[in-house]
Amino acid sequence: MKGIADWIDKRAFITPERTALMDERRQLSYLEMSAEVNRLARMLDDRYGLQPGERVGILAANSIEYLLTLFAIAKLGCIAVVLNIRLTPDELEYQLNDSGTRILIAETAYRIEGEGLLETTGIQDILWYDHREESPMQLCNLSAAYPAELLTRKEADGNSPFIICYTSGTTGRPKGAVLTQENMFWNAVNNVLALDLTSHDKSLTLLPLFHIGGIGLFALPTLFAGGAVIVPNRFDPEKALQLIEEHAVTIVMGVPTIYDYIQKSPNFETANLQSIRWFYCGGAPCSHELIHIYLERGLTFAQGFGMTEASPTVFMTSREDYTRKIGSIGKPVMFSEIRVVDEGGRDVSCGEIGELLIKGGNIMQGYWNRPEATAATFRDGWLLTGDLVTQDEEGFVYIVGRKKDMMISGGENIYPLEVEQVIGQLSAVDEVAVIGMADPKWGEVPVAVISVKAGHELTMDDVKNHCFKRLAKYKVPVMVRFVSDLPKNATGKIDKKMIKTDFMKEEQHG
């Protein structure tokens, strides 16, 4: 019962006429969604004889069809390999071969990439669809002849691997985090309890569904609760505001970049956002300035924390605390345990910096075909997150930075997030990233890469003088590089790996 395969069928029985999914073209009730999921599962089973555990890739942008496909794959006890549409053909080839994917379901927008992959991977066939067409997608055309009655597979239980979601590799190739149906169940339960999700909620999915953030925050939890999920094909700030008003959306999840785009929209101040119960932010640290923009409009804006390996939710901030604990990621959700430890694995004291360890039913099985990487990520049943945090006397947790991002300069630890937050106080700063640069004397020194707000001016001396007043000398960036925009990854987070690569190239050619 802890699998997700039967959620939609149960909802179709309990509240058949209630809306389940909406996008720009259509909406489906739970009864209609159940019928389409069952037909699609039967078609895939009949056409390819898929066995439990076989991998089915998805290469597509957000749409109703994406969620239908995920549930059909769950029904068959198969594993969805969710592919980032921004990847190069070489990167897609690696992930498909690494996962052993046999069938690919893809949007026609990626036909060139897809057809090339037929030659370089073990894919046997591609099923195409175009979400922009008014007529049903090819998948539904193919499955229309199949009965809508419930399809059950005894093998599709809670322990069945359900998703392989590749994490962005900081060194070497990315690793495929294997998340089970039970992981999805516990993530849904944690979010329902933390957000008080009910069947009356309507969540807007702005994060990509090829990322665990889009799936777990909050598409699947909303469907688990019997609410409605609105799925725009791509993020557009004006469209997002329009959908909130049009559908009386109650819950929105985004990363800081998304919320920055929304508040910069000319429609932000006049949009009717009173239906929103929660604007939730995660994926990267959010500036206090951005948080206050939403709070000053009388909106409920809170931070949380999650990671791919945790399906993803680990922390959330409650309604009682989101204004008095600005900057905190909150407390662990109901069925998540945490520790904060030093290098020796000993619990640190309140206020001390340590690595975050987590445990719970939402934690991944491991990395696909990577037993050594899996073993290195777990210690005595605890997942080592690589995130450095502090915990206050009330149990609220604050992110300090990534362990891998921490610099050691002349024997002193420098946490980039601390420096970024100080630089972010300058009114001219739009976005900032602090990275480490090798130095023959100190080992590493901090470098700031900054984009400046339109109509503002900022110099390196402005930045340094500001930092010297607020930070120890060794934490002040030795160099400041100004750029028009900071590169982002597919979820809208600042891509420090790309920034560092670009910076090193410029230094070599400079």
C-alpha cells in the first residue's frame, strides 16, 4: 500500500469528478486521469512486453502527458529515467546507456536528439508526442483502443524502484539516484503534513518534472491528497501570475531565481494572489531582500530544503515560524531524522558548523550500478548530504554552504554563502556567486562573480570596501568579476560549476 501505482485509481473511486490535472490545453478529472493511465500502461505492456524493473526514459518538457506517463510506468513496476531536456546528446547518451533504458518516450521538439540516440544507445524504440497539438498525443492515440479498467501488477509494490534521477556531477559523470515508490509515498506524507495539504488545494508546478523538485514539490503530494495540479509547459513569470489568478492556486514551489523573475514582473504588484496559502522556496539559499518583497505584500513565503536523494523534502518551515526565522530552512519534516556532525562523525553543539546527515523512508536506495559511490554516501544508515549547517537552540537549521564549496585559505575556513549574503546586501547587486581560486601562497582565495541590477553601477572597490567592514580580511574576495547574467542549471539555480569553468578559461586566456 506504500507504492504510488494505485493512487489515481483510488482517487478516481473516492472523488471521480474532482479535477486532477490542468494545463494550457485541457483538464482531467481523477476518473479521466485513471482511465488514461491504465490505457497507457496496457499499451506499453502490450507493445513492448515490459517487465518489472525495466527502464523507460522520458525526454520532454512539463505537460499533463508527463505525469500520465510516470503513473503508467509505476503501474507496470518499471523504472522511469527522467532526462534533462537541456543535456547535450553525449550527456543523454551516457545516462541512457548507464541506466540500460530500452524504450524512450519523447516530445517531437527533441526529435533530432532522439533519433541520434537510436544509433548510440540501447534504445529499441521511441514513442513521440507533441503536447502543443489540440488532438490527443500519439501515446494516447496508440492507447485509445485499450480498456480503461484497472491494471494491477502484484510486482509493483512499495519497494519497487520507480525513478532514476541523475544528479549533476561535480566531478566526473553524474550518478543516478534510485528512488522507490515507497520513497515517493513518504515524501508525499511529509509534504501533506507539513503544508496541511488537502483535496481543496491547487498547486502550480513551475519546476521541471525531469527534476525531483518538480515531481516531489508538489505534484505527487498534491495528487496524493486529492488536489489539482496545474502544469504549464514552461516557466514564464507573467503566465505564472495569470494562472494563479485564473485557477485560484493555493500552493507554489520555486527556486530563488523563479521568485525573483515573478517579483520583477510588471504584473506582480497588481496581481490577485490572495488565494495563495504558501509560496515555498528551496533549491538554493534565498536572499532576505527577496523574502521581504513577498512578505511586504502580505504573502506567506517560506523556505525549505531537499535533495534528489531524499525524494526530495527534508526540511520545511511552519506557518508559526516563517516570519520570525527568516533565513532558516526550518525543522525536519515529520518522518525525517537528522544529525549535524563534525569530521569525526560526532554530533556538534548548538551553533557549531557541521555536516548534515539524514535518515527516513524518503531516502534513496542508492546510486544506479554504483555500489562504491552508494557506500561512500551512507554511514551507519545515515545519508551524508555534503551540506554544512548550524542548528539553533530551538532546533531550526541554517545552511552554511556545501562541503565541497568550502575554501581553506591560509588554514582558515571560508564559506561562500556567508560572503555571498554580505555582498547581496549591496542594493546594486542582482545576483552573486563566490568561488574559490587556487593561490600559491594561501591555497585558495575567494573570487566574486556579480551581475548588477539595470540602472545601477558598482565597482570592485565598492564591493571590497563593503566586505572589509563586515568580514574578516581573509574572507574578502581578492577579485570581482562583473557579468551580465550568472549561468543557471535546469531548475534555475546558479551553476557554480559552469561559473568556475568559465572563470578558469578566462584566466588562462587573460
